[in-house]
Amino acid sequence: MASSLASQLYKMRTLDRAIGNERTHNVKASFLFDGRQAADLDTQTIFDIGRDGLYELRQINQKFDVYAETLFSESIKDMDRVLQTKEENAKLDDSIRSFLFQLAPHFLTKPAGKTIEWLVRRFRIHEFNARDILAAIMPYHETKAFLTMLTIITFDTADMDLFGFLVAQRKSRRLLDRQTLMAQCLRDRSLMAFVCQSVFRACRQRLDYPGLHSFYAMVMSQYIGQLSTIDNSAIQFIVPFVLDGLNLGSKDAQAAAYMVLGSLATRVTLTEDALDKVLCAVAKRPADVRTMAMCLVQVLQTQADAFNSRLPARFLSILAGHTKLPQILCQLAESFNVEMFMRPLLSSLAHYAFTSAE
């Protein structure tokens, strides 16, 4: 009974929302067309456009095949989401979210625009899935396509604290440049968290496209560089996002995390506990041992004093599993100064060797 009542209340709220957002003067929200032009196109026409876009995307990546039977199927063409139950809409949102992240690498292409047009018309993603849209396409924040999407998005009241600054961008029709994004991240670290979490969500879907990791690396590094001070609170906020990046299996994702870690290491001396976690994460599952070694050399240039020249045993145990590391360090020594890494490394190895011998 309670569940039935909850579903009815949910329908009433979403229906009220639909009525409140009804476009007047014969205008419809559209990603591809002018609002009045879009109003002249019926649902079947938009559906055909969306299906055409999906067909083109399926030629590029077979992972889009599954959506032909869900979001772009004939059976769902006439579905009105405001008449669905809360549970049904939750399932629909999961499918839309998955599609948006799968679409992200192709966001600037014409086929992607066609599919977005259908999702806007049929499922009103600009109203119900604004957060997921921004999470998927934030790496494109400096593009006209991002601004176009932004102009039709309707933000929930609950999301205004996080995304309210975008309303000004929309009103002025200005591209969201990196400086503006960084300024807002510095004012509200929850936006920085949203950016990082969005990147890692894409990575978990194995969406390793070039702009994704460089976006994370540049934004996070700039955030670290522009903080006026880095206190314990800031370190506790930043380090988990570094660890998340290091734990990803992708070579590009780890390289981006190395860059962020390097930025942090040059700004502040980490606590022994934080550095222990970071060093072990760097060494544990590197996609490329040489790049890992270069990262460790860079970090220890500034962090060696954190352990009083003695590296943690757990870290050394992990390093011992990389049989090619000694050869790589010798090669690096020909071009770089690795003394600040080798000194505590050899000292620590000697210490633990004598300790175990006793």
C-alpha cells in the first residue's frame, strides 16, 4: 500500500514538473534545431533521425548495438516517462546514463547529435538527466556543442548549489573556459569532486579516449597549483582522487594520475601515512614500469624527508616484484638525477636486510 502510494506521488510530482516545463509559443527543446523548427518535426521524424545516428555509431563501435533494443526501439518510441513508476524511471535513467557515457568519446560528431536529439525529445534528458549529461560531456566544456547542450538543460533545485554558476554562462551564451571552471572549483570543491568522479566513472566503463585523461590531469593539477594553501583538509580531499586514478588499469589514466601526484608533491610534504598509501598505489599495478619509475623518482625528489630517509617495508616489498626495475633505473640515471630516489631506496633495503638478519 505504501509502495503504491509512493509511486502515485512520484507520478504526480513528475507530471507537475512536465506541466511546469511545457514550452509555450510552439517551441520545443532541441539539440540540433531551432526551437520553432523542432516544434514542426513530429516524434516519428525525430525517432528516425535518432535511429539513423545510432546506426552510424554502431558502425564505429558494436557496444552501441544493445541500445537498438532499448532506448531506440520501436517498443519504447511512444513511451511517456512521466507516466512510468519510480522504479521504471530508475531503470530508464540507468540505461540513459550508460548510453551518455558510451557516447561521450563521439560527442562532437554528427551521429552523436542525432541520438541526443531523440533522447531530448522522447525522454527529456535535458530535464531529468542534467547531472548525467554534464558528467559525460564535461571534458568538452570549452566547445560550442557543450554550450548548445547547456542552453536547453533544466537544473533541479537540488543541483543549483553545484551547477548554478552555469546559468550565467547560459544566459550570456559564453563558452565555459578553463579559467571560469577552475575558479568555481576553487570556490566549491564539490564541483572538483564531481569532475573527478565523472572521469573515473567513464574509465570504469573502459572509455579511454584521449581528451578524458588529459582533462582530469590538467584540471586537477591546475586546482592544486591554484590553491592558496594546502592544509590537511585539502590533502585528505585530493589524495583519494589520486589513488583512484592510480588504481585504474589504463596506461593513460595512470599517467594522468602521475601528473596530478607530481603537482601535489611539489606543493606540500605529505604525511607519512598518505605517502605510504600513494607510493604503494604507484608501485602496485603499473601499466608501464618505466613510467612508474619516473613518477617515483619525481615524487621522492620532494618527499624523501617524510620517512626520514627510510621507505616503508610494504612499498619495498611491492617494488621487489618488478624484476626489470633495476635495469630501468640504470637507464634513467643516464638522463636524470635519480639520487634522491636511490639514496633512501638503498638505505632502506640495507636497514631491513640487517634487521631481518638479526
